[in-house]
Amino acid sequence: MYFHDAETLERNKLEELQVERLKKTIGQAANSPYYSELFKKSNISPDSIKSIDDVKKLPFTTKEDLRSQYPYGLLTKSKDDFVRLHASSGTTGTPTAVFYTQNDLDTWADLMARSMYAVGLRKSDVLQNMSGYGLFTGGLGIHYGSERLGCLTVPAGAGNTKRQIKLIRDYSVTALHIIPSFALYFAAKVRNEGFDPADMPWKVALIGAEPHTEHTRRKIEEMLCIKAYNSYGLSEMNGPGVAFECTEQDGMHVWEDSFIAEIIDPETGEHVEDGEIGELVMTTLTREGMPIIRYRTRDLTRFIPGQCKCGRTSRRIDRIMGRADDMLILKGVNIYPMQIEKIIMGIPEVGENYLIELIKEGLMDQIRIKVEIKEEHFIEDMRALQGIQKKIASMLRDEILITPRVELVQHNSIPKAEGKAVRVVDLRDDEA
Ligand code: AMP
Ligand code: ZN
């Protein structure tokens, strides 16, 4: 039933394993220029760790720390020992690079294979990887995991919907790896091309790499007639295969034998109560070439209390609610883009895409939300359209406490990003 024994370890055994691996990781990290200096300054050695709680004694590592050490400051071995690098997509600034030894790549492929196994994929499946290859980890990361599981793997890459459909039909593809914003677009395109999604060979989609709501997941499932599973990862922790849903679709299991996950109050750095939302902090436990200690992911989530019905003992995190640096403050109110998506994607008339624009109205900041409407509604009369617009604005008001400007736009009129979607643009300077 499980890919690996570690998935069902008793909690105390799992924590023992974490402690042992954390000590080893600290020892390895001390071989890097960055951590060797930091550990010396703060008097940290493998012996500082007696129990899992001692992880709190370790310093945080931030994205800025990684940037300041770019490119080699965190490597624990000579450059000759590394065989691959990836870089973060840089959604929030200059990229950071992550380096892998052959062992690191093997460990990562195992984690990915486990993740795929957990959503029911087996050797007999055919997986089409529809995310971009290249520096982005969603390409090669998923690819090698799929091969490790023994699946026939179709490295389709991003874009080109017609060709994607042809490959899927020609090779009877049963599993897709696809970014959620592209999945919505793709689903609409499949129908436009005259195919009935119910007749397609696929059964499972792995969706991740960007925040999306439960409504978006359900919409993808309905539009594609597929089961969609949330896949979480970040290049600093390898890439995908950090936390993954199982077939219960009730939160993402963190592979805790390979990572320590903590959730902290981003202001104080202290652990939040179990079940409360905070910033996810991750430590690698099985990476030799470039271990990272207590990495501040900026991603907001919570631990889901209790054990999963699937029998895996690892803790689960809730879907990512946004990033600590995504928060918009408007008229004194804190707003996360995912709150907006949650409402919009639950409205039946809404199509597949939206864009949040920050604008100036006089001296005041305002948000304008462009919402793509399904084709069949766009041909309706003015009054009906105004009705939809008002409905969206008032439902948003109930959620975010301010009334945004809502602009209905035609299907496919908002530019589609290659890769991760751009959901918020700041036009305040442009319009001043
Ligand atoms: P990168 O390292 O460039 O691939 O970006 C990693 C970031 O993508 C994470 O820190 C998250 O902000 C986001 N991300 C990845 N997977 C998910 C997911 N399943 N849900 C929400 N956000 C995600
Ligand atoms: Zn489970």
C-alpha cells in the first residue's frame, strides 16, 4: 500500500529518525562557507540537538541569505561533486540557485515517486509532463520521479495545446502534470477543439507550483473529468515532492523523514499553536550537497490536526493560502489574492482566468479585478452582464471587506503567462 516504510513510522520513531538526520545535516552543512561561519558564531554543532524540539535553537535561513551567498556559498562539497543545478523562478526578485549531487538527485526522484504513488499512480501509468523544463524544477523533478516509479514518461513541456492533446491521445496518457492556471486554460481549449474530456484517457492530474483554491481544483476536476491532486514544493527544498496530497484529498503529507516542517508566526519567529496559520519553515534532512536549515518559505499554511485516513503518519499541511509577501493592504484591510480567487472561481458564470490590478483612484488605492466570463454569458444583454458584475463585487465585499472595481472581460483576453500565473499587477505608478 505504501511506497516506503518511512510513511507509516510511529511518531516517536519518526522523530528519532529526524533527530539523527538533523544532526548529520548540521555536520554536513558545517562544510559550507556560509553555515560554517554561522555555526561558529552561534556555537552550534550536531551535539546541540538532543530532541526534535532543539531545532528551534537553529538560526533561520532566508531568501536574502541565499542571495547573499549566490552562487556557491552553501555548497558543502567541491563543485566537481555536483551534477545539476536549478534556479527558482524568481517570482519575487532575483533567482536563487540550488545544486544537486547525484545522491541528491536520487533522493529527490524517490520522494517524487512516493508522491505519485500516494495518488494512485503505478508503473503501468503514462505520465505527460506539461510543465516547462529548464531551470524550473517542475520539469526534470517530475520527470525523473515518474521514471523512478516506472511510468512511461512523455516530456511534453509547456504550451502548444493541440500537440499536447495529440500526444495524450496517441500514447493513452493516464496522468498529467500541469500548473493549475494552465489546467483551466487547457480544459477550455480541449472543449473548443471538439473533444469531450470524458472520452480522454487521463484519470489523474498533479497540480501545483502556484497557489490555487479548492474551488479552482474542483473546477479543474469537473472541466477535465479528472482527479486533481495538490503538489507542493520549492526549489530551495529540491523542487516538487516536498508535500503531496494522497487519495484522501485532505491536506498534503510532508515527507517528514526528509524534511522538518515548522509553522511560525512570521513576526515573532515562534511556533504557532497546532492548526493555526503561519509561515512554513523547512529544513532538509537528506540533502548532502546543499543542505538548508530552517528555510523561511514565506508560504502561509497550517498543520491539519489528526492523522490521515490513508494511514500515513506524516503530518499534513493545508493548501498554501498565499505568501507572506503577497498580502495587499488596502484601506487598512489585509487582503490575500487567494481570498479573491476563492470567491471568483466559485461563481458559475466565471471563465478560466482573472487578474488583480492595483490602481489609484484620486489619491486612494483601489483594486480592479478583471474577470474572464464564459463565452455564453458574454453575448448576454447589458443588464444581465451588470447583474453578474454586481454579484461578483458584492460577494467579494463580503470576503475582503472592501468593494473592488470589477471588470468583466472576454474569454481568453487576459494574457496567459508561460509557467506560473501572474495574478497581481501594480499599476499605481502608471496611473498617477
Ligand atoms: P519555485 O522554487 O520557483 O518553484 O517556487 C516555489 C514556490 O511556489 C513555493 O514557495 C510556493 O510559493 C509556490 N508553490 C509551489 N507549489 C505550490 C502549491 N501546491 N500550492 C501553492 N503554492 C505553491
Ligand atoms: Zn493521507
